[in-house]
Amino acid sequence: MGITKTQIFNTRQNELAVIFKVLSNPARIAILQYISTQKACICNDIVDEIGLAQPTISQHLKELKSIDLIQGEIDGKKVCYCINLKKWKEIQKLLNSFFDKTKFNCC
């Protein structure tokens, strides 16, 4: 597959593409659903809940953190994660704007 020429697309299109790429994995969706129902959780709780290996969960958490959708605090060996509500709302607004502007006019 060739290199994507991101420079020919506008900022919003590139931003949406990054968000969709991060959210395209069902494990990340499951992680977000779990975290969103907790006040905070420890990484091992996520491993137990999702059923994937700890290194795999860590990689998914890293991807979610890359778009600031989650935030974590390190407390000794424990890392607690929670939804970054500010970013959550920004992404929600961006996605709503995308879908609201879409015209569903089928032939």
C-alpha cells in the first residue's frame, strides 16, 4: 500500500482519519466501554475484563492515549486510566459535525 498524501487533505479530514484509525479496533472500543463505566481502573483490571494479554492491552492503551482520549496516572506499579472528558466531547462534536453534514441522498 502506498503512502497517504495527508498534505492534500484538510486538517479536519486528517483529524477524523486518525480518530477512525484509532477507534477501528474492537479491543479499543471494548476498553473504552469498560473505562467509561469506571471512576478509574488499573491496567490489570482491563486485562481481566477484556481477556487479552497485558502487553496487548498496553499497546491499545497507548493508541488511545495518542489521541488524548484517555489519560492515566502512575501510582507506583499501578497505572489508573480514565476517559479524558474534554477530548471525548471534542471528538463527539467533530464526529457529529461530520455526520450532520453528510447528505443521505441515495440514487
